[in-house]
Amino acid sequence: MLILFLTVALVHLVALISPGPDFFFVSQTAASRSRREAMMGVVGISLGIVIWAGVALMGLHLLLEKMAWLHQGIMVGGGLYLLWMGYQLLRSAKAKAAQTASATGETPKVELPARGRTFMRGFLTNLSNPKAVIYFGSVFSLFVGDDVGSAERWGLFVMIVAETFAWFSIVAVVFALPVMRRGYQRLAKWIDGVAGVLFAGFGIHLIISR
């Protein structure tokens, strides 16, 4: 079973490292707001993984195969949320561009979202993540066959959640460093604009690929 755990850990790490909505959300939040706000988003993302991993271990791939309408509903709902996130980021980029044009040389203050909102956005971003639907609905399920016992399933569950939390915590710490935050302040409108386009692209891809 050690080989199973090492294989799943490696596959999950590769899935985490490849950039997606979760990565862009945590990095942009850490650079534009604070490490604390980013960590709230990381907790939200980890809770999303709790749900995805739990459902996958109970047979997500079988459920999606038998209930095609549920799969399509998840894809469309997730796509619409990512589109909304992209719209919000593009609005932020436009506002920052206007602020820069009328700036007097002072560094613009970053307004923190209402308490708890970053956590919920991280949670919803993960649940709507197209990578999560594909990964937990197919790739992850391949490694968890009927021969895997309940103890091993619980072990995989804890490992996946812990690995997710650890990776995105590192992302939050790195992008909250002063040098990264100064870089964000200089390029804020471009970073938000690119992130907005990427989120919108993820959303459109999720809707049309259902």
C-alpha cells in the first residue's frame, strides 16, 4: 500500500502544481491583500478538497456516469461562477488603471474584503474548478479500486487534504513576500486583467466542454 500512497501523493502534487483557478486565486489574493487573507482562501480551498476527495472515495466516477445531467450541471454552474470571478477581476483591473491615471504618486491602499468572504471565495473557486471535476471524477478514481480498504481510503483522504493545504500555504507565503507585493503594486492592473481573462477562459471552457 506504500506504493499506492506514494503514487497518489505524486499524482496529486502534479495536479496541484499545474496552474489553475485555485493557484491564481491564492497568489493574487496574497500579493494584493495579505498573507492572512490568502490563508483564509487556502482553508476554503482545502474544505473544497475535503468534499471532492470524500465524494471521489465514495464513487464519484460511478455517480457521474449514471447521472449525466448532474455532471453537466456541475460543469455549467462552475463555469458561470468562474466567469463571474473573471468579471470581478476585470472590473478591478479597470478601476486600478483609472486610479493609476489619476494618481499623485501615492501608493494606492488595498481594501480588504469583508470578514469571511475570502474563505468563501476560495471554497467556491475550488468547487467550480474544472481540474477538480476532471481529476477527482476520473484520474483519482483510477487509483482507488474496490480492493482498497476503508483504512487506506481514510489515509488517502487525510493525505490529499493535508497535501493541498501545505502546497497552497507555500503559495500564499511566497506571494505575500514584500518583493512580490511591491511587484504587484507596480503591475496590479495587468495582473488583475490577466487573471480575469484566465478565470473567464476557464469558465467558458468548462461550459462548452460539458
